[in-house]
Amino acid sequence: MFYDQITDFIFQEDRPKKCKFIFIPGSGYGELAVRAAQLYQEGFADKIIVSGKYSILQEKFAGAVSPECYCDREFATESDFLKTVLMDYGVKEKDIWQEKQATFTYENAIYIRCLLEKMGYREKDMPDKVLIVCQAFHGARSRMYFNYMFPDTEFLICPVQTQGITKTNWFRQKRGIQTVLGEMERIGTQFSEILMGKDQAEEICRKKFLTRE
């Protein structure tokens, strides 16, 4: 069917390989941190970078969506929430690096790049491979933005199924259709400025990052 091409593009997944880092784009779904913790415990990465303030559409972090045991707790940012879950699942605090300014996926990639540069990484030092743990329908857009900010890094997508949306059922439910086709739309609109050389997000984020040093 015609939607098979959409499925193959949006729902990306790779076999994990040994890397230095796991990146987690901001989210209220703690299952991402649970999966990252599992990969860490299995020896696939030494460090985990959690990124995220809260959605650009909100004025504060609305709180954890799941797992349920975190839903009645308060967290200042997505990053703080994800860090808590990671530690609860056995990740050492010293192995978690945080970024707390990003409000959407592109900013996740930009601010993580800024954080690594702050930690002493230069172009030649950037990791050759990184695992990205994200929601299953978010893999394509995540990979594209991180590839843009880290052109010499191989990104391996380790997806987590959330919201009941999977590669086999998204086209059978209203929420799945809206979410997946929304990803397609965002890829088309958000990357247009980059392709036309008119994007200013990186410049803006770098200035904000420096002012908070």
C-alpha cells in the first residue's frame, strides 16, 4: 500500500552498537529513559545525554506522561525528569549529562552540540557513533536534525513505542494518522529554511547557550 513508504521512512530502527554516548531528545515519556538505561547496563554506551526544557508550545514542563509512578511528581524540565528515571534504573549520576534549554527537536541537536563543545569536544573529537533513544515515530526527524548538527557522526535509532502508535497500526487510528503525518509535515516545513540557507536557529541557540554559561 502507499503508506508502506511512509512507514519505512518514519519508523526507523537500527541494531545498537557500542558507542560513547546515548542521546535522548526531550520527552515526557519516561520509557525512553528506561530503554536508554537498559542499553547503558548492557554496555552499549558510557554516557547518556538528556536534553530538553519543555515544549515550545508550553510555558512550563507539563509533567511526566508515563510511567504512572512519576505522574504525580514535579520536575522543572524534561531533562530533570529523564535524569530521575535513568538514575532509578541504575545509571550512575556521573554518567548523565544534562542540557536544559531545548524546546523542540532541532534545539535538542543544537544544544547537545554546544554542550559537547563546552566539555572540550572539537570537530575532530566528536563521537563517530551515537545511539538516539526516541519515540518510534520520531526517529526520522531526530536522525535528520542530529545528522545536520553532527555530519561526521553515525546515528543509530533505538526507538521506543509510545502512545499506542506502532509501525503496524498507525494508519488504522486517528491519533496515529495525525501523529505520523504530522511528522511528515514537520520534516517538510522545518527543513525548508535549512535547505534554503535561511535558518537562524543555530545562531540564536548558541547565543542563548553562551549567555547562560
